[in-house]
Amino acid sequence: MIKIAITGPESSGKTTLAIGLSELFQVSWHPEYARKYLGEKNGEYVESDLLHIALNQDEIRSNLSSQDQIQIFDTENTVIKVWSSFKYGRISPEILKLQQTQNFDHYFLCSPENIDWEDDPLREHPNKREELFSIYNDELKKLKVPFTILKGSADIRSQQAAEIIEELSMSSGGFCI
């Protein structure tokens, strides 16, 4: 099984990419737990909610029952680490551990370049997406995980990501679309 994480600042095309890839490869995708959780709380949250979100996101990933050869995740715990640091100026040790122990075969870092801001009551930083993108880039480098920065239109991003997923699938004895 190949696990793909899609990460990056808010309103950078993560969900669009996750849905598009799941349709292309005919596999399920795993939505961002924070969106459901914060939706139920009308967008109101405190710092301790971030650990709750991270733990639940990790549990979803750990308890997969899907037999899909490719798993697409519309977020991962680097998002929670960056969010915690950016908003509260600190990161709980539990969030750090969850981020450092998550296991993905490849990360796609979505750039906000060429992606218009979409207003959403759960989004907070329309003017800081480039700054946040830089933080994500630095975090993935620190983790020393395989990742690709995706820029350009949604179609270009999807094509780049699909080619990489196909290569990963072929190298692990999987299938080709």
C-alpha cells in the first residue's frame, strides 16, 4: 500500500488535489479531520483542540480498513505542528511525536501560487499563505521525507502528482493507470 500525504497552507488546493487523485486512481481519499471537528464547533477552538485533532487524524490513518493500493490523505500532522506554532507560539510534545512518527511514502506540498483564496469560515490567514508555505517547506526538509512541491494550475498539479504516484506504484510492484 502506498500512502500519500497532501499538505500545505490553507486554500492551496489540497482537497481539490486529493479528490482528483482519488478519482483518477479509483481509490478512496481520507478527508481532513479538523474540518469536520471544527465545523461541529462552529470554527471555535482552543489550543488543546489541536492535539485532539492530531490524535484523531492519526487514528484514522492507523485504522484503515480500505484495501486500496493507494491511500490519499488530505492532510497530515505537519499541518497541526505548523498551525500550533504559528497560532500559539508552541507545540505540544505529543503533536511533535505524532508528526515525527507518521509514515507516508510521499508528500505533496501544495503552493498557494496560482490558487485563488477561497473564503471559508474555518480559514484564518488569507495574506500569510506564502509565509506558511515556506514554513511547510522547511518542516518537510527537516523531517527528511520524500516530497514534491506542486505549483501551477490544478490540472498541472494533478498530472505531476499522478506521475509520481504511478512511479511509486510501479516500483512497489503495483499497477499503472
